[in-house]
Amino acid sequence: MTNKKKNKLLDSKVFWAVISLIASLFIWVYITGTQEEIITQSFNNVEVMLIGEDTLQATRGYVVTNVSAETVSVKISGTRGNIGTLSASDVKAVIDVSLISSTGTLTQYYTLTYPDNVNEDAVSLVSSNPQTISFDVTKMSSKSVPVEAKFVGSTAENYIAGEVEFEPKTIKVSGPESMLEKIDHIYAEMGGDDLTMTRTAEIPIVLIDKDGNTMESEGLEFDVPTVTVTIPISMIKEVPLYVQCVYGAGATEENTVISIEPNKIMISGDTEIVSGINRIDLATIDLTDFSLTHQDTYLIPLPNGVENVTGVAQADVKIEITGVDTKVFTVTNISTRNLPSGYTLEEITTQSLEVRIRAPQDVLDQLQPSNLSAVADLSDITQSGDMFVPVRIVVDGFTDAGAVGEYNIGIKVRS
């Protein structure tokens, strides 16, 4: 063929159309042959899927637990065009449990399923591992489970945690009977470091089995999802115990010795209240009510909302007045005053009183009956007749001496 004819042929559109047709036919034949090639594919971690669980529970009240495997490994064969592009996530190992009619441990074969674009009839299972799946079928039930709560954190210095408060005290748990039988109690744990104020939180439920170990809650239902736990935090403080003294009759702050046992206690409570307490007053004691010594036991009073952490409810108080002594004098100078109008004092029936005077010894040596008088205030008189009224003993000329005890005189009043 001459060059002229060759060039004319190459420039022909018909020639190139024929060449394109032949090439397309060749490619089609190649691809078609490849797609129809039989290949074998292995897939690991194929998901095991149970279907019909809702139907099983609705119709028979059964649930499936303790499935022996979550995935399987399979080897399948088929045409390249059918299975060549599959991955493990496209394949499922399916077991239909909807028609199960009895409880117990069951073992069943699974069926492989594929995407809609796969012709399942053209796919065959070569091998599988495991070949079967075991699981437990048990009846659904419910029970009331007790709740326990605990504080495992810490408080800041000078603060303490009170008894843990929590709600509810029991929780209804529903699920497979086989799981419910293992539950001993529900545990809720509250943490926190260096706490200085009361804390409340919703704590997730933790199941504890009869061996004291935590157990999984998957497959169980709870009527409440959490436990409300409160940790009361109180301020603690050591405060002294104290008695108020009414001094007199030779007793002064300097010569009065007071001992209190215990002399201090630890208290706790709300920070605002406790921080304002610097001492606790046991009682007010009039030192003219006794001669030289006094001993008694007093309850330890506390404001509302404050707790005695020490636990001692009473304190022993002993008072001793030093540097003084007592002496009995006969008082004959007895008078009255402030008798209300409309009443007349007919007679003071008491002619004399034996009065104990307390003072330093040198004062007692100088003191004379003439320095003493008894005065009755009659301003509270509201009726006539014979009666006894209290008197105040006056010591004239000696400021560090006075009467101890109480004294009364008899009078006759008419209206």
C-alpha cells in the first residue's frame, strides 16, 4: 500500500470508528470475564445480630443475656462482581429469637445477611468460626433493691462531715431473673476534697453482687437513674466552758477560784453560727448563796443547730473563795420600808436574826453587831395578815464584808 493510501486510511473516520468498536469489545469481554470469576473472601469481626428480642419480651416476657460471642469470622465464595467489594461491616450474622418458647441456655446457628446489591443465592459459606452462638433465655422480673451510700472524700481543716443522707432508700430494678438474683444492693459513693460546705449531688447507680463485687447493669432497668446523696459539712471549734459569777460579801474576782471539768468542749454546726461562739456559759452563780465553797453539776447548753462533738453533756463546777472566813452575828436592828398605801405595819414579829457574815479575818475581828441591820422592802405587799418577807443585810462601814445566805423576818400587816 502506497504512503498516499495509508495516510488516506488513517484520516478516515470509519477506520477509527472500527478500531474503537474493536477496543470496546475487547475491554467488555475482559471485564465480563473478570466479574464472573469465582473468588473466596474472608471476613473477621462480623457482627452477631439478634433480631426479634422485642417480640420475645412482649409475647413471653423473655429476654436474652450472656451471648457467647459478639463477632464471628467467616469465609465465603462467589463471583467477583457479587462479593468483591464487600467488607466485614457489610456482613451480619443474624439469629431470630422471636419464636423461642422456653428459657435456659440455647445454642443456635446464625444466618449471614448481605447488602441489597448482593445476590445471596450466588454466595456460599465456606467456613465459619464459631459455627454457633450460645445465649441464655430468662424471664423478666423486678425487685426492690436497698441502697447504701458512703462519703469517701475529705473536709478542710476545722470541718467535719456528718452522717450521709440519701434518697431513695430502695430502687426498683427490672430485668432478667438470672441477673436480679445476683444483686445484693445498690451503692452510691460521694467524693470531694477539702470540703467546707454541705454538698448534694446525683450519683450514678452502681450494682453490688452478693460477693461484694460490682456488676454490669446492661439489660436492667431502674425506676430512678441516680441516687441523691447529701454530705452535711459542719464547722468544728473548741470553746471554753464558763460560769458567770455575782460577786459580793467579801468574794471578788481576785479571791475566787473556779474550776470546771471539762473546761472546754468541741462543737460543730453551721459555719455562721459556730464562728460566732467564743464560749459557753453554764450558769450564773450568786456567790452570796454559800459560805466558802460551792460544787455542783450543770448541763452544757447549746444553741439550736449546734452539736456537742465531745459527747459530754454535763460539767462539774467547783468554786472556792479564798482569803476570807465567816462568822455568825446576831442582828437586832430590823426595819421595813416602802409599805404600799392602804396598809399598816402592826408588828415585826422577828426580834433578832442569826446572820453569817463573810469577810477577811481582820474585818470579822473589827465587826460589831451594831454595824449590821436587816431591811425588808414591803413594796410587793398585796394583802394583810401574818407573813414572812425577805430582808437585805446591810453592813455599815465595811465594803469587803457581807451576809451569805437568805434571811426572812415575820411581820403583821393590816389594811
